[in-house]
Amino acid sequence: MTAFPVAACDPSRPAPAPPPRRRSEAVAALKDSTSVGLGLLPLGLALGVLITHAGLPWWFASLSTAVVYAGSFEFLLVGLVLAAAPLATVALTALLVNVRHVFYALSFPLDRVRGRLARGYSTFALTDEAYALATGPQARSWSGARLLWLQLFMQVYWAGGAAVGALLGSVVPDSVTGLGFALTALFTVLALDAVKEQRGDLPTPVLALLSALAARLVLPGQMLPLAFALFTAALLVRHLATRRRPSDA
């Protein structure tokens, strides 16, 4: 006669704890995104107000933030749409403004995200803010689900702010100033946090600053692509120098 474990049949013993659910990952991602989300909301509001004041329908804000979702390029897109710019001009402008995302993909932890659809959305939703949070030291243990929820919440902040701004744009006077500075303030905070986390690697922001200044002096009209090219070259040179140093000793 087979004997069954008493613990398995004893109703007085508590049931084993269920495995962690995706809800906990979503809650953790919501907490992670709160600080940045507070900066994305006013940015979205500014975009929505700009769209309404430009004479475009309110739903253009929701369409843009859902399909384009490119931050600063969406502000430029409003002017391009009003000017009826050719599609080639729009595509070239998008490339020049967002070319930095090519470098983001080199270190973004996309390998943790499982599933083709999930990876496709994570690639689409790779923004400056998501990159800054997902590549920090505190994010090394984050799961793919947590990263995906983080990106989703950030798009909700952006799209929600833009929708509210578009709906309320008619009651916001043109004389209101300061909304556009939210973008500068947000990137300043992200940059300061990155410098604090670098600890012992201060040359990285110094290299970035020198690359930007050099690009400004050499090609002010094409500052962004040249600055990224110089910064990438500087990082490669530093990497090769530090890798060869131990073997030379």
C-alpha cells in the first residue's frame, strides 16, 4: 500500500505560496517610471496644446503619440504637416533627429524581453527616458516583463498628456510660456543622474561635452550626427586603450 506524505494531505498546513505574478512586475515598473513620468506629462501637455494651436484636430495628438512616439520629432512633425512637406523630407528629418537610437540599441537589454511581439514593441518604445532607466545599475536585475511594463507606462504618460493638452488646448492662451522648458529640464535631470551613477568614470560625460563642442564649431548645421560620431570614436579609442593597458603592464 502506497503511503502519501502527510503534509500533502493535511488541510491545516498552509498552501505553498503561488509564484510571483506579472502584476508585481507591473507595480514595480510603475514605481520605476513615476519620477520620469512626472516630466513626460507636461511635455505631452505642451505637445497637445501646440497641436491644437496649430489648427490640427485634437485626435492628431493621440495618433502621433501612438504611432510615431518619437518625442522631440513629434514637435517638428507638427510644422512639417502644416507645411505639407514631402515624405522624403519627413523621413530624413526623422533620421537626423533620432539617429542616436542606433547607439542605444547597442547596450539596451533587449535580450531579456521574450517573444517577437514584445521585442518589436520594446524596440519601437526605446526612448531616451526608457534607456536611461533600463541601463542604470539598479536595472541589472530587472526582468524582461518589468522592462516592457516600464516602456508601456512611459508611452501612457506621453500619450495621456498629449491627449489632455489637445482637448484643453482651446482654453490655454498663446501667452503661456515655460511648457517647452520641460524637455530641457527632464534631460538635465537624466544627465545629472547618469553622472552620479558613473562614479569613477567621469571622463564619459567630459568626452560627450567635448564632442558636442567640437561638432558645434566644425559643423553647426549638422551638429548632432557629427557629435555622435565623435563621441562614438572617442569611446572606441578609450575602450581599446583601457583593454590593452593590463597586457602592457
